[in-house]
Amino acid sequence: MIHTIDLNFLGNSQTIASFLVITAENQPILVESGPHSTLPALAQSVQALGYALSDIKHVFLTHIHLDHAGAAWALAAQGATVYVHPFGAGHLAHPEKLMESARRIYEGEMDRLWGEMHPIPENKLVEVAHGQAFQIDDLTFVGHHTPGHASHHIAWQVGEAIFAGDVAGIKIGDGPVVAPMPPPDIDIEAWQESILLLKDLKAKRMFLTHFGEIADIETQLTELAANIDAQANWVKARWEQGQTVNEMLPDFIQFCQAELKRQGVEQTALFKYEGANPAFMSATGLVRYWKKKGLY
């Protein structure tokens, strides 16, 4: 059984999710810890389902961005083993660089948005190879390396379900599909390959951290691929015109919001999309991508 937990990030519903998976032996397994700032909401929801955080002995992360993995250390401190991509494990064992980078971006908002992050002992971390499987009671968790949004991204397959993190995009309610493109290591070519991998898995259920279960997986992935290209080409064109990130940012935000509004997204949902995917992060990430491609 899979329970979607709404972490009510910044008081907004349907922005960041964790997932509690229950085995046949009634063991709770967590996919995505969410940020440390929402740990009380996670604890309350887990308790409402009949468990305590200390009952969770396995935490599967799609990647180490703070909205997905920021509270993993707190669960490890209560005895959980944390499963993560090899490229991300070192940052969880030694999070100083990760947090320093985040503080440069979010400055005084850091604590309110994300909370704290402490080291996870290396003996509580499992580095996951591509295709590696983990049997827990009656369930098998298979980790698929799916770079694009991040080099350290894993999509977790459990039977006919896929926990896709950010590699399958963002979709809030009935809104459109949007690709989150933060720095430092988005890779459009790798992302398109990961989309093909997800399609080939032919899952019948897909769960997004932003947000929840998707009814039409094929449409989700097709629209995601188109949105990746649309955002990347918009930024590429402005950069070729000589605009800096700061110069293009207001227009990029307007471009993103106009596309959402054109597809029927109302003001309340706009805040949720922005909370799940800050536009300034995507603009910055895309400029860094084009620079790394050697275009300029």
C-alpha cells in the first residue's frame, strides 16, 4: 500500500510529498524525506497512519536536493538506513558544502525554507548502483539511475509503481507539466534519455514528489519533454542576445507564469508551482547548462 503524504511546505498543500509504503509485514518504508523544515508535518502524518518516525528503518531518496532529502539525517538518527545515488552519498555524509551553496542562494530564508542538515553516518548510507534491487519483506525496490534534473537522480521502481522524484517533472493538480531545472548539473540530453527509460519501464502508477500520483504517464512524459525544450530554447535565445541571468530573469518568470496561466492555472496554484520550482533557479540552471555546452 502506498500513502502520499502532503508535507504542506510553507503552508501550501500539494507542493512537496513524501510517500509511505507499507509491506505485507506492516513495515513502513519512506520514499523521500522532504526538507527538515517539514519534519513535524511528516511525523504527524506518519503517526496518523499508525506509525512513528522511529518505526521507519528504510528511506529511499530520489536525489539529495533539500526538498527531497533535507530531513533524511533526522530519520537516520532514529535508526533508518538511507539509500542514495553514489554521487550524492558524500554530500549526505558531509553536508557542509551542500548547505553552504544553498545559503548563498537563499540567504536569510534558508532556515525558514529548509531547516537544518546534519551528517549521516556512512554506515547508515547505501550507495545504489543502476538497476540494483533491495528486497524488504514482500517488496522489491529497484533503483534506476535517471540523470538530467540532477546527475545523482534515481527513480525507484516498486512493482508496477515508479517514484519519479523530479525526473518526470512537476504537475500540481490538473495543471500542466513543468520541468524543474536548477543548477548545477542539469543535462538536457541525459534527461531526454531518462524520459525514454521511464517510458520503457511501462509502469502503471507514477508518483511525483511535486505532486502525487499521475493518471496518464505517457502524456506526462511527452509534455515534460516538450517543456524542457521550450524552457531551454527560451533561455538560449536571450543569452545569445547578450542578456545576463539577472537581466533575463524578470522576463523568464513572466514567460513561465504566462504559460501556466494560458493552461488554466489560477493564482493559488501559481504559488504552489513556484514553491515547488522557483523560476530563478531554472533560469540560472539553464544558463549554466548552455555555458557547459561550450556555446559561448
